Amino acid sequence: MKQSGAAGRLATFRLLVQRFAFLSLIVASVALMILGKADIILIERTRALVADALAPVLDAMSRPAATVAMVTQNFHELANLRTENARLREENARLMHWQTVARRLESENVVLHESLNVIPDPDPAFVTARVIGDMGSAFGHSMLLGAGSKDGIRKGQAVLSGEILVGHIAEVGLRSSRMLLITDINARTPILVESTRTRAILSGDNSGRPRLTYVAGSPNIAVGDRIITAASGGAFPPGLPIGVVSSVSDGVIRVDPFVQRHHLEFVSVVDFGLGGIIPFERPPPPERRRKSKDKEKEE
């Protein structure tokens, strides 16, 4: 009897809720409107707090796939953290080993130079210039530098980015100069394959990867071999790094330069005292000028 009475009261309550639910919602809406008119600041603060509390939930519900992907990525990163840490430890140990080897070779090199009385190479003069214009197109790769003859720049001088050869000076104005990149179709750079000491010519073809031509003999050139400058023709000093061999297929050897043209902002125009590419006239020394002036006075 007690259970039947409780069930009857529950059914009666549900019936009352169903009958007056719509009316209750209308009354609650009117009450909220009146409260909003009475205290606008309180309603705005409450609305802001509710919005702040629900914003992360609504954002996650609106982007479930992105949320799940982010959580999964975080778990993967945490799982790979130990492997990455172990790899970095091995790499650090390997670098420390090569640092020790480099220091030992440096000390041996100093001793050998002193024993053989080797004359060191002179320190070349250089000018640092900003790249102010990219004149590259499908028909040529060159750049305009914001330094010219008044700054000591002459034709044929090597242009470096750090220690890496990127081109040479082809034209010189009073306040600007044009640099011809090693990838230009008119560029011909004598090179050496560092591992085999094989001589060749690096020929540009207006692409990002120049090719090797006139390779001496029949060497075994492999992908990854470093390419450096050769002293042939008095164009560049030996040993300047250029790039690495990127592909060897069907007799065509391509080289990937260490520095790409779109990375160049500042370059060093270096005077090694060579004029093999484009001979240039050096200004006569002051003594010759004085002698010529004396001759003019005598005449």
C-alpha cells in the first residue's frame, strides 16, 4: 500500500510539472528580463562569468578532432622525449670526441708549420656589403650590392657568405656593384672534390644546383662529397667551401650549394689579390704618380 501511494504521488508530480512547465519558463524569462532591467551590471557580470566558464568546453566540443589530435600529439611527444634525449647524449659525446681530435690536429699543425718554416697566408682585405637587389630571373642569377668602387670593390673579387663562396663581382659602379652567383649560366668556377682531389669546373645553368663539367680523369664521385675551390687560373684561393654533390645520374653531377640565393642579406667582398676571372687595373702607387707629375713638369 505504501509503495502504491508513493507511485501515485510521483505520477501526480510529473503531471503537474508537464502542465505548468511552459508557464514556468515564461515566468522565469519575464523575471530575468525584469532583473536585467533593474541591475544591468549584475547581469553582465554573470553573463561574462558563465561565458568564460563555458568557453573552453564549447571550444572543445566545436573542434573535437583538433582537441583529440592535440592530446595525442602531446602523448607522442612525451613518449619520444626519452629517445630524443638519448640521441642528443650520443651526439654530444660524438661532438666532444671530434673536438678533442680537432684540438690535437691543430696543435700538430702548429708544430709542423714551425718546423717547416711555412709562410702563412696573408689576411685578405674585405668589405661587407648589403644585398639591395635581386636581379635574378630565368635568364641569369645576379644580385646588386650597396657598395662600389669608392668602397674599394673591384671586378673579379670573390664574394663570400661567412666562409662560403657564393659568387664574384662582375660589374662595379661608384656606389654599387653587381655580383654574379655561382649558379648563373655565365659562371665558371674551378673546383676540387675534397675527398679525391679531383679537378673540375662548376658550371651554372640558372638552376639552384649547378653541375660539374670537364671532370679530370674518371674519378669515383659520390653523393655527399664536399666541393671546394681550386687555385686554377688564379680565380680564387684554394679551399673555399662551395657545396656538396647532391646527385650523380647519367653522367651529370649536380652540386647543392651551402648557401642559397634567397638567404643572402649581407656578403663579404674579399680581395685575395687575384684577378683571374676578370682582370682589373689596380691604381698606380703614389711614387709612380709623383714620377709622372715630375716628367710632365720637365716637358
